[in-house]
Amino acid sequence: MRIVFMGTPDFAVPTLTEIVGQGHEVVAVYTRAPRPAGRDMALTPSPVQRAAEKFNLPVLTPKNLRTPEAAAQFAAHEADCAVVVAYGLILPKAILEAPALGCLNLHASLLPRWRGAAPIQRAIMAGDTETGVMVMQMDEDLDTGPVGMAERVAIGPQTTAGDLHDTLMKIGADLMARALAALSRGALSFHPQASAGATYAAKIDKAEARIDWRRDAQEVHNLARGLSPFPGAWFEIDLGKGRERVKVLRTRLAAGGGAPGALIGEGVVACGAGAVELIQVQRGGKAAMSFGEFARGARLSAGATLA
């Protein structure tokens, strides 16, 4: 089939690769424009753009798709289908209606749970034990279209957002490839999403990332793993040169109790109820390290307080 691919981050790259590998004709790749990054703030193309260029595919980076010119350019591709994976721009009606077989979206949740921008993080932060990926026919609303295919995935008690991201992007690439194969045969059927159980996965606000040790240990654990590796849940501590922010990348539940934020054992921090053990942390500008390495370098011992 003639396909327009629309995506931006690492999560979308395996799907693009799978589509190319299946022999579909990718007539255009839409992605977000290069953005400043790194210490020198050089313009850096998206992961999808870099992958597309390796395949010698034409790349377009419009700032929006709501102009008549953008709609005409999109229609000129004469695509059978558009595949959308974490693109980052809203598709207006003119774009949605241009491909003969519509626009398929790969979404990283079991819709209608966790519609929106951050389904992976929100599922873990909420303590969900299951999630998945779905291929959905797009409509004008946010992640409300009918579903064609789905795969369920268990969320383990130690699973981080990074772990789940990597699992879902591989499963999702295979799922989309199977969906396109079925679509090309006229064998892909769609079913409306359930009317109950809808939740919204809002973008992560920076203020959410600070750990409140007064919360239950399970909540602290879910926050840390739900925001790992990015943006990273964090605490502050005074190491003699003013307060320093430290990211928490991996934790586990632990026995014990005490004043919230108190270090009550090696890596074990008391919460409002229960305690968590800090396994892996990261200081600003440093590589990730075990909490033991951090504690030795910072000369921390039991009785210290994390804020």
C-alpha cells in the first residue's frame, strides 16, 4: 500500500522500520521539525527523521497541518493509509479524510483508559498492573476512534516507564504491521471503544516529579518508576554546598518506618506509611549510580533527611 507515516520520537521508529520491511511504499514521512539540543543547542532532527533519511524517504516537517496548502500537499500523496505514532500534531478533518483507507494510530494503552499524551507514565503512576497497545482508526477527537487490534501487556511491580516504553514499542510495531496486512486484504474490522472507564493521560507537569515523602510508600514507588528515566522523580538534600536535586531512577518497597524523608537504613527512606529502598539515583550532570555509590560519595548515613 501507499502509506504516509507520521511520527516523531524513538517510540515510532520500530513501526516505521517494520512498515518499510513489509514492502509498503512509504510516500512521505511527517515529523516534528528539528529542535535545539545539547550543550551547543544545535538543531537536531527527530529520531523518526533520522530513520527516514537512512531509508531515503522524503521527510516533511510542517509547523501545523491546518492550512489549505498543508491539506493540498497531503492529499497529493494519494496515500491508501496514514500511520500515526506519537506524531505530536493534531490532524484536522481534511488530513484525516485524505487517505482512501483512513488514518491508523498506534496508541500505548488499553483504550479508553489513558487517552492522551502520557499513557505509559500514567499507567505506572496509577499502579496499573496491565496495559497494552492498540491500533485505532483516528477521528477528530482525542484517542476516541474505533479499535481494530490490541495486545495486552502485564506491568510488573518493578517495571519502569522506560522498561514499558521499550516493550510496547516493539509489540506495537508488530501489531501495526499485522493491522496493515489485514487492512490491505479488507479484513481489518473496527469496534467502538467502551463507553465506561475513560481516563485522561495528561502531560507530566514538572511539579509532579518532586517526591513527597509524606505519601504512602507504594505511591512513592509508583511515582519513581513511572517517571524513570524521564523526567525523573527527585528529592533535594544539602550536601554541604547548598541544596542539590537528585533523581530517583529505581526503587523497591522496603520494611520500616519513621519520620517521612528520614534515611532509616542503607538506601531505605521512611514514607508517610511504610518505606522505600532507593536502588539507583542520578545527581545533576552525573551518570546514574547505585544509591550505595551516591551515599559513599556524599558521605550520607542513617539519620540524614531527604526533602
